[in-house]
Amino acid sequence: MDRKSHLLLLDIVYWGERLAAHVRGLTEADFAGNGIVSDAVCWCLLCIGEAAGALHRVNPKLISADPALELMKAYGMRNRLAHDYGGIDLGVVWLAATVSVPEMVAAARRQLDAN
């Protein structure tokens, strides 16, 4: 694996772990009612999405290696958060934070461990 791909996978793991720390022990209602936490989670999702978009550009073969990476889905979430401020659905953000990101982080770790 090239160095850039390795670093981008590390970014996904780093921001995914930060995101997990922000939501640990919270219910969806707790999350939705706490603007500081929801803002922090959105920021982590932006960073994950940015890394995912860059990773897709430098190493698109990783998607077929592990579809759970969902690079384009993460990049799409990043674009939505960055450009559709009034249209952010915290229910969708919660699902991304509690389901999609943990799966993506696990996939990124598998790729890092394999190389």
C-alpha cells in the first residue's frame, strides 16, 4: 500500500475514534439535544469524508478490497454537511455515527493490518 493511502486510512481511524468518544454512552435523544456534541460529530464526519474522498482518488481499488469502507458514501455525507447546513438531519447523522462509521473504521483497520 502506498504511503498516502496508509495515512488516509489512519485519518479515518483517528476521526472515527474521536467520533465514537463523543457519542459513547449517549442515546439518540441525548445526541440530538446537545448542540456541542452534534457539532463535534458533524466535524468528525466531515474529516472522515474528506479523507475518504482523497483515498478514493488515490486508491479506488480499496473499495473492491473491502466494500465496508464506503468511501463515496462518506464523501457524500461530507458534502452534505459542508454545503447543506439547513438540511442536516440529525437522525441520519446519528445513524452514520453509530452504525456506518464504526463499520468503516473496522474496514480501515483491516486494510491497515493487511499491509
